[in-house]
Amino acid sequence: MPPKIHHVVPDAAPPPPSSLYSHAVEANGFLYVTGQLPTDPDAPDAPLVEGVEAQAGMCFENLRRILAHAGYALSDAMFVRIYLSDFERDFAAFNGVYVRHFPQDQPLPSRTTVGVSALGRKALVEIDMVCFKAND
């Protein structure tokens, strides 16, 4: 069976016109979610919020909207990848936000956090993930 592709998630931040991607693609119980910037889905052209904590919160809001649209939740996350434009400065502060979404007393997804030289819209953080839900 071909993968189910969620091209557009109406209440998620829209992709920039120059970007060529789907919000998420589902195949055989896996959901691959495109990296989310801290763009306000209700005001996508607004300036980004300031600070890594606020930006990480907005990234997670975007992820939650996409997951909900596809019938998934953060608890279905198998792998999370985080990109930080200033790793040294922002790693600890980002972890403070991350633990609110993935509490340490619950099973944690695998994770990679990388420092990068730049992100779209000069964001401080971007997050993508892979989720899995067994087909009932």
C-alpha cells in the first residue's frame, strides 16, 4: 500500500512558498514530521519570538498540531532531532523546555542534538521527529 501523505495540515505553520515539502508523511505506522521552525501557525509572517525557550515552545506547538492532525501524539515519538544555531549557549535552556514535553519518568525517544551555523528565518532552534504507532 502506498504511504499516506499529509501534504497540508490546515492549523500548522504553512511551509514557505519556496520550500518543497509536506508537513508529514506516514508509512506503515511511521510518521515522519518535517523540521519545524518557531513560526507562529496563527501568524506565520510575524517575527519569531525571542529566546530559545520561547522558540522551542513554538516548535513543539507546531509539532503537536501536525501530530494531532495525523492521529499521533508526542508519546508516539521514536526519534527527535534538534538543531541549535548556538549549541553552547542554548543547549541547557533547550533541555529545560524538552523535559516538559518528554518527562524523564516516561520512556524517552532517541534523540540527536546538533549545532548548526544557521537555520531558516534566523531561528535559534528547529525540531523534526519520527513517530510510530502500531496499526490496530
